[in-house]
Amino acid sequence: MRVRDDVAGTAALGTTRLIDPVPNSGVSRGLLGRRESRKGVRMMSTPEGLTHEQDPIRRTRMCGWVPVSTNVSVEHETDGPGWLMPRYGGLVTCGSIWACPVCSGNIRHQRGREVSHAALEHLKAGGSLVMLTLTVPHSAGMPLHETWGVISEAWHACASGRRRKIDRERWGLTGYVKAVEVTHGGNGWHPHLHVLLFLGPSDDLDQLAAEVEAEWFERWHAFVTGRGWRAPSRANGVDARAVTSSTVGEYLVKVQDGEPPTGSETRRWTPAMEITRSDLKRSYEGNVTPFGLVNRWMENGDRPALAAWREYEVGSKGRKAITWSRGLKKLYGVDTVDDQSAADRREWEAEVLYLLCPEEWHAVRYSDADTDLLLHVAQGGGREAVESFLRDLLGLDELSCSDCQHDLQGLRTHPCDRCGARLRAVTAKGR
């Protein structure tokens, strides 16, 4: 995240780095869980009746799997804090915040820093923050696109025009950040909104939140029932709570990755916990995230979970996950990193430990050992451990000969004819 020097509130947030690392001592465990879910998305393959080109998440099924260059590199970041796992270079990165567990985690972490910065600056300037949660009654069998559409229309009707003017005059509304969360459970699809309202000063935050909730319930109720839907209840349809910490930024953009915090957990909700926890398979009040559906299908071949995921693939395509009101980013000096850059996390310099030739990458992909195992090996033992792993995997005494050397850091970029013939013989079994 780039933050202008003239508005940067703290040294930590005044960085000019484009991408921040995911700071977590347990990142490998959480990242492995996300990579496992991404593998499940790939294993689901293109929906029946569609060509590869028609697949709504075609690029996600290629993410972290299909090379975009001749060689796939095993890299270790040297410019970061040193606790990130090694990574592969030269592979597709899809940049999907909805369909890819790995890219979603990286993107949402970045968005959390952006929202946290704006929230902190607003509080320091004397403003108030209120978290508004909005949903509509739903039941099993309701199409996702229909429920999602009603919520989107309701937000537009209740937050624009004359009503927004009222909010500015009554509460000093400066702007908002809106995030969409989608879960699935016994009552079908449950898309809902989390909206962080940037309001003026208040001596009584609880009273402010109560006023916001009362006003928004009246608006929300009128629109939803006017569309012929069941009336939302006061207990479940609209909720507003005062916010006194900028950590709400992480909550706002990260809930889609797992289950939202409740009770005392809210006070401990941090980017580190969000990125590393391995609870993608856990449920929340009977509901699971879309990535939870993938995990269910992987665990036991759950056909309803697969059908729900297929609907989600189409229903989420092209929709915005996080929206800022006009002018709010500029006001607080937030220069947003696009989703693709946030997903790539390529701004940190990295040391290339090893360059895998095409045959070697093929062997790694289709071996009994998963591709993540090679990264664990690299993390523990560096280049020598990688070479030892590949020798054992390929059944070769040596990985290179004098004809296989290359001037680039002394690393092999492609086997010679003799070594290539041996590699092709070994990897032909996996084709």
C-alpha cells in the first residue's frame, strides 16, 4: 500500500512499499490449507457442458499449476521479514478474490491494511466509526444471483441520493467501505454486507450506533418488503455497532476467508490470525464459506457441495468484493494496489534457489508428493535439499553434467540431450 507522506499517521503505515508481507509465524500451516483448497478447485475441472474457454474460473484452475515460462523457479524472499515460505516463480497467478483461496488471502490481507489505515486516520482526526451489517431473509432453494441481486439493489436504494444527504447532515457521513460476504448452509445462500461508516464526532458512540441502526432498519425493511420479500427482523436484518479500533479493517475484508469473529474473538482479530489459521474447514452457525464447500467435496465427494460451488462460480463472476465511496481513499492517502499485484506479492526481492526444467516440474506435479513438499524441503535445507529431493524423486544419481550448466547464477535452465532423455523416461509414467 502506498501512503502519502503528508497524511501518514505512523512510521509503519507510512511505507512506500507496494506490497506488504503476510506477517505470521504460522504462515506455512495456513498457506498449506489454502493451497490444498486451491488444488480442490482445480480438481473439480471445467463444468460439464462447457468448453475450457467457457469455464467461468478457467484461470483459477491454472493458478499455481501451469507455467508461464520455460522454467519454474524455486525462490526464497530475501527482502521480506524472513518467515515466509519459499514460493514458485513462473506459474500462473489468477488474482481472483472470489474463487482462489490463495490469491484471496493475499488480496484481502492487502485490503485490510488499506482499510485499517483509513480507519485509524479517521479516528485520530476525531471522527467516529460504525460497523453496519445488512442481510435479507433467505431459504434453501433460492438462487444465489437472486438473493445477491436484491441485497445490491437494496444497498443502492438505501445509501444514495436523498438518503445519503440525510446521513451527511445528521451524522456527518464522510464515506464508507462496503464488503460482501457469502456463506452457504441449511437455509441456502446467505450473501450479506459489512459496511464501515465514517461519521463525524460523537460523545456517545453507543447512542450513535443505535440511531444508525434504527434509521437503517426502517429503510432496509421498506425496500425489502417493497420487493415482495419476507420482512427482515430487527434482530437479524440490520445490526450497527460502534467501532473504536482500526482492526475493523481486517475484519471487514477478511471474513470471507473463514468464519467471522464473535464475542471476545473480535478484540483479538488481527491480520496474522486471519492469514495463518487453518480453520477453512470449520463452520459458523451451520454455514460454511465457499472454500468450505470445496473442502467438503474434497473430503467425501459431497455432491450438493459441488453443485453449490458450481453456482457460486457463476454467481460471483464479475462482482465487486470491496467498494470504497468516492473520495474516501484520496482523503486518507490510500493508493490501492490492484488485485493482481496484491495476489502476486512480487515486490519483495527473492533469491532463486533452483530452476526446474519442464521435465522436472512435470515430475514434481504428478508425483505422489505434492508440490508443496518441495517448498518445505527448500525452506528447511535450501538448494542442496532441493537437489537431493529431485534426485530421489527422479531416480537419478546426478541432476546435471558439464553440458547442463548456464551462466545465470550457475543454475541449470534446461537439461542437455543426454540428461533430457533420462528425465523424459522417468516422467513419462505420469503423463
